[in-house]
Amino acid sequence: MSDAPKQPAKPSTPSLNPFPLRERIKMPRQHMPEQSAEERARNYGEVNLGYSAELARQEALRCLECAKKVCTTNCPVGVKVGEFVQLILAGDFAGAAAKIREDNVLPAITGRVCPQEDHCEGACLLHKKGESLGIGYLERFVADYEQRMGIHSFHKVPPTGKKVAIVGSGPSGLTAAGELVQQGHNVHVFEALHELGGVLVYGIPEFRLPKQIIREQLDYMRAMGVEFETDVVVGRTVTIDELMEEEGFDAVFVGTGAGLPVFMKIPGEHCNGVYSANEFLTRINLMHAYEFPKYDEPIVDCRSKDVAVIGAGNTALDAIRSALRLGARKAFVIYRRSEAEMPARAEEVKHAREEGIDFQMLTAPVEFLSDSKGWLTAARCVRMELGEPDASGRRRPVPIKGSEFDLPLSVAVMAIGTSANPIIQSTTPGLKTNQRGYIDADQTTQRTSRKGIFAGGDIVTGSATVILAMGAGRRAAKSIHEYLTTGVW
Amino acid sequence: MRVTAAMPRITENEFGSVCEVQVFNIVDAEFIAPGIKRFVIEAPRIARKQRPGQFVILRLCEHGERVPVTIERSDRQRGTINIVVQSIGKTTHVLNSLVTGDSILDVVGPLGKPSEIEKFGTVVVMGGGVGTAMAYPTAAALKRAGNRVISIVGARNKELVILEREMREASDTLMITTDDGSYADKGFVTDKLRELMESGTRIDLVLAVGPIPMMRAVADTTRKEGIRTLVSLNPIMIDGTGMCGGCRVLVDGKSQFACVDGPEFDAHLVNFDVLVQRNSMYREAEQKSMAEFRRDAESQVEACRAGMGKP
Ligand SMILES: Cc1cc2nc3c(=O)[nH]c(=O)nc-3n(C[C@H](O)[C@H](O)[C@H](O)COP(=O)(O)OP(=O)(O)OC[C@H]3O[C@@H](n4cnc5c(N)ncnc54)[C@H](O)[C@@H]3O)c2cc1C
Ligand SMILES: Cc1cc2nc3c(=O)[nH]c(=O)nc-3n(C[C@H](O)[C@H](O)[C@H](O)COP(=O)(O)OP(=O)(O)OC[C@H]3O[C@@H](n4cnc5c(N)ncnc54)[C@H](O)[C@@H]3O)c2cc1C
Ligand code: SF4
Ligand code: SF4
Ligand code: FES
């Protein structure tokens, strides 16, 4: 059954792997050590604990060293997976991290949050043979190693004297900043909130992506020379035109994300206890409401209460698993489609299930009910069935007549998507947007309709992923550098 | 020239690495009434852009919450903004304990839609309590735009009447009421408004800023006559940029985000019940914070100063 892959492995350098291919295929994927479900469901510590050097080596041994690097071509930033895995085998973890950094400036983050099953691991040849290589786990391992050792491996070139403004400090902005500063440009990042990191700090919770990791990445970028300024809402505090005309910025990258919450516009959405996922997660992550009263920002007390999230993406799962950690008694995911369509990362769904989240599939709320003081008491829901395929190619959920029921709830969190943050578009004359309000930018150069202004990440594509935003930041950096050195638009 | 937002200070973050923290210096602070303090804060970027009706969001220190406060005025030359703050709960009590030379960790703005300033004709500007400080910049701008401005300022008692001189300068006529009659006329601002309406004065626009019951009463007073009336709503906010949706208010049956669609809305379309209800959402937690503040105010203020990133 375990015939070697058709594709011959012809590494240019002799392999460090003593095992023949057919044996590698038989090796099981190394499990990621994690906190037990019972324990972690009540704390904010990271769920995944990380590979040891030994586990990393064991896992790395499974790589088939394919000649055709489908793992790399399916990574949005083209991380040279085969090469960094070889360096792990050689015991050169720092070298492996440096190898990843050639294409990805935030490996400690992507190793944790990339939907690997859609990218590198989904394409991995081993996947077809059973379980794909744990590329994300390995990426995380070497990045953490590098951080622990305090290795700063960047090269600096002489200053070019050009100034670039980066608007927004999410993954797209940080990636663009990191690349541009290494080319000698003066890079200044403006962030509207009081903390840097975008969704990485206000959205994704501590138990999935510890803030310390982001702070260390930011320190690293500061060491590279990136300047950061928080509390600046570009468009309001200062416009892009003012930045270019009065503050001498030669180019601007806009990476402001898809930060506006979408509501369902159903009755009762203004009840006390109904949150957008953005607000719920911002209170918890950015404002530390889970540490109230040490921190001043409160959140509705979830202890011994029933909480539901509407939606089944990463945001939804982060919200409901946070509610569990706030002490919720029952925690539901209400999703109008079926399991197969859930957009969340596979690992998050698995973790959520283990933690005891109750998945109510093919279900949608139609109204929120409240008591006389306006506090949520229940969600009136309707069951759905799958009908004909819709525009997205997925079968459209259709309500089943007469299937209404009331799900008693104290807190409901809406996580049904976000829309374009309009502040930049509405304060930058001549900046073209598409019908949905996202900024129009070229897919390869990230140029917008305005000379010197580039854009990328969720503000161009709509809500996507960290790695896609980083890919856009990287392409933008490349074409900003070109523009700054040639002056040609 | 580089416009700096705030003064950098070198500090250590919680992981022991050295970093620069920008803070916003308080260059002047004085009580203008019991529990109401005016601050002059260095915030050059904001001062340059502020327009009447806009606000800032403050975060006093690392463990502080984010609270919105209207910009009473700004001085572009000096690069400062003024705010007027009433002690309500913990955050405003801590803020009002800060003095000249202290600093605020985060000040972001100017946020919200500026007030619509054009020549309407006769405008009645109504300020209740600290709402007077929020209404003042708009009153002054309306006057400069050539409107006849009639201001009605209300307070609980004589001591709480604020910005009398400023409001007088910004108005053609200034009326003052106190609930207890300890100063000027006894009664409510709506009494004066009703008198004006009954006297046949033509009113083109009413702007009311103050406690929710006052704004609701104003809305009820002008509704029958169909006088265009604006109120400045004060829901609970976090980011102030439209990101969280926490500030949503029900206007004409639709959800609007007060931080980007407002804070001013058509008074006759606002659902005040929902506003009151949503503002009560964290009452328990607020009371807990306040009780802790009362137990040991001094150390709470010190903790805030220490958590500010001061060297
Ligand atoms: C809860 C949650 C969980 C997620 N989980 C995952 C996951 O597991 N894996 C994954 O790949 N993706 C995940 N995503 C999606 C991913 O986080 C986003 O696609 C990605 O962060 C987009 O990056 P960005 O740089 O475009 O914008 P953002 O990360 O949104 O950052 C934009 C930044 O710009 C700032 N900003 C906005 N307007 C202005 C302005 N006018 N001036 C100055 N600053 C401004 C914002 O405050 C923000 O800090 C998740 C998203 C959420 C909300
Ligand atoms: C646009 C706007 C402009 C404002 N301008 C001024 C001003 O110029 N001067 C002034 O003194 N006050 C102003 N306020 C009100 C001020 O924000 C609140 O008094 C302050 O947040 C109370 O915080 P606290 O911790 O002291 O009180 P808490 O004990 O936390 O709360 C007391 C009450 O204040 C309200 N509140 C609490 N937290 C918030 C929050 N994050 N955002 C908004 N409201 C909240 C709630 O109704 C609550 O019941 C404004 C509010 C808004 C929305
Ligand atoms: S960046 Fe993401 S997609 Fe690319 S190799 Fe790493 S984990 Fe895979
Ligand atoms: S990671 Fe997978 S696809 Fe890539 S070289 Fe190794 S086995 Fe092949
Ligand atoms: S305060 Fe968050 S959307 Fe208005």
C-alpha cells in the first residue's frame, strides 16, 4: 500500500535524512503537545505548547524532500519549506528561522495561525499519503527558538533618504514595514488603536497567539529601525495628503483591515448582552476585560451563563472559546450551513469540540428576545436545510417552515463577517474603491488609483487571512521600493 | 517638518525590553466647578484638525478603560486641546485627580462627525450640566457663521453653572436655569425653551447636549412643532472608529454607530429607551470600580500614574 511517491526526490545537496522514502511515509505525524481540554477551557494560557527539539526533528524526518515544491508554491509568501526542514535536520534551528525569514517576517505568528490545510500542508505530498508534514508546527518551533535565543538576523543597507508611511499595524502593514526598512527606507507606522498588531492583538486571543509573541516581533522591528506612532487615526488625525505634502512621505501603504462589524439586522440586536465579535474580543484582548477589576474595562459577566456565537469562522470560534474561559456554562456555535462549510481553521474546530462547545449546525437566529430591562433572554432560531448551490458554489441554506425554537441565552455574539473600514477612502480624494467599499489595488503591484499610494490586506480583499495580508504587504514593499528607486509610477 | 503627536518617554515594557512610550502632557488643569475640571493637553495633531462637535478618546494608563470626551476648544498654535470632565465613575474620578505636569497615556481623535455649521437663522443651543462644555464649541461656531444664537444653560445649582462667560460671548442671548433656584431662574432648560416657543420666536434649529432625560425632554418639547432638533448622544464607546459596534444607537429604527455616524442625531428619531438601557449594561462593574476607588483613592491615582510608562 505504501508505494513511494511517483515524483522522484532529487535534492541538489545530499539529504541529511537517513530514512528511505517508503519509511518516511509510514512515520506518524508528531502530535503537538497541548494543555488538556478541561484545563485550558478555563484559562488563557496557550492551547498548543510547542514542539521540543526532539519532536521537531522527528517530524522533520517525515519530509520527502520533493523536487517539485508544492508546499512552497502553495504558501502565499513562498516559504522555502523543504530547505528550512533540512536545516532543522542539520540541527541549525537559527539557520532554519533565517531561511523562513527570507520570505516571511512573522514566522512565530504564521506558524500558529495560518490555515495550513488550505496552503502548504494542504498541498504537501504527504497529505495524499495520509497526514501532511506539520509545517506550521515546525515553522513555529524554529521561530520560537530564534526568539528565545534572542537572535536578530537582519541586514541593513545604507539609508535611502526616502520616507514611507504605513497606515495600520496589522500583518500587512508590519510585513511591508519590515521589508522596506531592510531596504534602507525610513518607515513610520501609524496605528489608530493604542496597541500595535491589528487583529493579531485585538482579535485573536491569548490562548491562540500570546501577545508576548507579537510584542517581541515589534521589538525586533524597532531594532530594525521601524518607527511606530499609536493613537493616530489616519484620515481624522492626519490625512494621507497631509502626510505626503506636509510631512514629506514619499509613499504610503494602506493596510487598515476589514474592521467594521456586520450585524444581521434582526429584531432585538440592540439588547443588552448582544455583542459584535469585534467588541466582545476587543474588550477581552485589547482591554483585558477578563482581568477586571485589575483592568478597568468591564465585560458582561458570563459566569454560569449560556452564551452563543453566530457564525463559524475563526472569529466566531475565538469568541465562543473566550466566553468559555470567562466561565460560561453552555457555549454554542450557531451556524446556518453545515459542518463541511465552516470556514474556521481545522485545528480550531477540533480544539473547540474538545473543549465542549456545542455546535448547532444548519441553524440561524431570527430574533433576540429580552426581558423588561432589555437584557437578552433567548435567541429565536430556525433550522435550515441545504437547497440549490448559491453564488459561492455552496448549497444555499433554506429555513425549514415551522422549525422555530427558542434557545435560552444571556449573551450572544455576532460573528457573521466584517466590511470595509471607510475612513481612509472617504478622506483621500481620488482613491478608487470597489462596489463593496474596499480599496481598488493592483493584484501584483498593490498600487491604487493614486500615485504613491499602495494598499493591501483585508482592506483590499475583504476579510481573509494573516498570511494573505502578509503576502500583499510583501508585494507592496517590493513595488514601493521600485517606485522609490525609479520614480516611475 | 515632522509633527509629533506626543512626547516620547523611554520605559520598560512588561517583558523588560526598553521602548519608547508616547504620552500626552497635561499643561494645565483646574476645577471650574465642584467635580468638573478643565484640562489643557498637548496634542498637536489633534489640535490642528479639531472641529466643533468632535471628541477624543482617552486612556489614562496601561490598565485604564477608553472613555470619550468632547474637545471644548483647541489652540493650533500651542498645539493643545481643552477638555472639560465631570467626575462620574472611577475613570473620570482618577482623571480629575490628575494635575498640571501629569500625563495621559493615550489621546486619540478628533473623532465623530463635526457639527453641521451653516447659517440656519435662529438657533437655540441648550447645555445641561457638563453638556454645556460640549455644546459650547458648536454654539461659538454657529455664532461665527452668522446665526442668531440663543443659549439656554441649565445646572443643578449655582456652583455647577459652567462656562457662563464663554457661553455669553458665543450667544446673542443667554438664559440660565438652576434646578434649585440658587442662581438665575429656577426651573429646567425646557421651561425656557417652551417660553421661547410660546413667545412666537421663530426657531430654525435646536441643539441639546446634556443628560439623557434632558435631551429626551427637549425632543418631546419640539416634536409637535416639528422644529429640527439635534442631540449629542453619549453611548458607551471603545475604539471610536466604527470597529467595535458597541456605541450603536437606535435611530429611526436602524442601528447607527455614534462614533462615526454621530454623535449628533435627529432628536425626534432617537430611541432614548435603548440608549438608557445600553448605558446601564455595566452598572455593576462600574459600581465595583467606584467602590474600590473610594476605598483608597490616592493609591488608585498613584497606580494610574505608575502605569503610565513614566521613567
Ligand atoms: C477574531 C479573528 C480571528 C482570526 N483568526 C485567523 C486565523 O486563525 N488565521 C488567519 O490566517 N487569519 C485569521 N483572521 C483573519 C486575519 O486576522 C486578518 O485577515 C488579518 O489580520 C488582516 O490583516 P490586515 O493587515 O489587512 O489588517 P488588520 O489586522 O485588520 O489590521 C489593520 C490595522 O489598521 C488599523 N487601522 C484601521 N484604520 C486605520 C486608520 N484610519 N489609521 C490608522 N490605523 C488604522 C486597525 O486599528 C488595525 O490595527 C482572524 C480574524 C479575526 C477577527
Ligand atoms: C461622544 C461623547 C462625548 C462625551 N463628552 C464628555 C465630556 O466632554 N465631558 C464629560 O465629563 N463626559 C463626557 N462624556 C461622558 C463620559 O465619556 C463618561 O462620563 C465617562 O466615560 C464615564 O466613565 P467613568 O469610568 O468615570 O464612569 P463609569 O462608572 O464607568 O460610568 C458611568 C456612566 O458613564 C457612561 N460610560 C461609561 N463608560 C463609558 C464609555 N467607555 N464611553 C461612554 N460612556 C461611558 C455610562 O453611561 C455609565 O453608566 C462623553 C461621552 C460621549 C459618548
Ligand atoms: S507561512 Fe503559513 S502557509 Fe506559508 S509555509 Fe508557513 S504556515 Fe504554511
Ligand atoms: S513539505 Fe511536503 S510537499 Fe514539501 S517537500 Fe516536504 S513532503 Fe514534499
Ligand atoms: S466605539 Fe466602537 S464602533 Fe463606535
